Amino acid sequence: MLIKEYRICMPLTTEEYRVGQLYTISKHSHQESEKGEGVEVVKNEPHEDPVHGPGQFTEKRVHLSSKLPSWARAVTPRIFYITEKAWNYYPYTITEYRCSFLPKFSIYIETKYEDNCGDSENIFRSDKILGDHEVSFLDIAFDEIPERYYRSLEVIRDILLIGHRQAFAWVDEWCDMSLEEVRAFETQMQVATNQKLGSQHP
């Protein structure tokens, strides 16, 4: 198992970013979706966890065949998607990615939001990440974004960098929204995005 740790400092408090995260994910998913390709929302419902308490569970299918390099498109089925399952117990989230034609391959991401400068030691209080693993700091202001969205060696790094940069770039759009308002926006975007994809899911 390969373990990587990314630390991203944002010019926002943890509580401010709670709204920004939901807004950015919803808007970005809508922008990146076209008929037959993009982010299909399968489930978005409350979820209770015995350890983390109340949260939200989402299941999405990311249809992205055209974003793969030509060599990858040649060996993947025409109906290709990645399933994203996320459990959001903000300020702690769990996200899991699985590929429709490589069921044994998965990416598991734990995220923790804290009000500091990215200097926490063992932020998850876990024995799993005490050993030797790579720690990377991402700078939303100065790190370069690749010309192509897909890079085989850094799929995750680029997604995190682009997503957090967008969250700050759109701050004027969401900074005055309440959690209830951003949840309503999320629902509207979910319906509109699924319609763009031609999905029948609510």
C-alpha cells in the first residue's frame, strides 16, 4: 500500500471552508459535465456514524473516457467510469475511488481540516501513517497546474490543487451563504448536472 500525505494551507478558517468546499464541488462537477460525460450523482443522503456522528454520504460516477490519454482509451471499455463514495463528517471526510473495470484497484483518501499552518504531526492520530511516507505541501497561489488535466503520475495531486484554488477563486460567490443555502445550491446543481449527463438518478 502506497501512502501519500498532502497538506494545503487556505486563507480561510475551517468553518468558512465548510461552505466553500460544498459550493466548489457542486459548481465544478456541473461545469465539467456534458451529455454522457462528467459527474453523475447517484446518492446524496444523511449518514450517521457511531464514531464520527452525523454526516452526509454521497455516491458519484465520474464518466471521463475522453479525458484519458489515447493509450488508455485504447485499452479501456467504452462504458468506463470511476465510482466515488464519500462520507463527510466535516471537518473529517473519507473518500474512496474505484474503477469500473479494475475492481481490485482503489484509492482511499482521508481528509482533516484544522485551523493551523499545516504543521500538525500525525493529524489523524493513526498508527498507519507513522512510518516513512511522502509529505507534500501544495500552494494554491504558486504551484503550477499542468496543461492537461490528466497526468498519470499525479492524478490526486492535481485534483486537490485545482479544487482548492477554485474554492478560493470563487470565494465571493459563496462567502455569504449559510450551510442551509449551500446545501440547497448543492441539490440544484445535482439535478442540473444529472440532466446534462442524461441521467435518471434524482
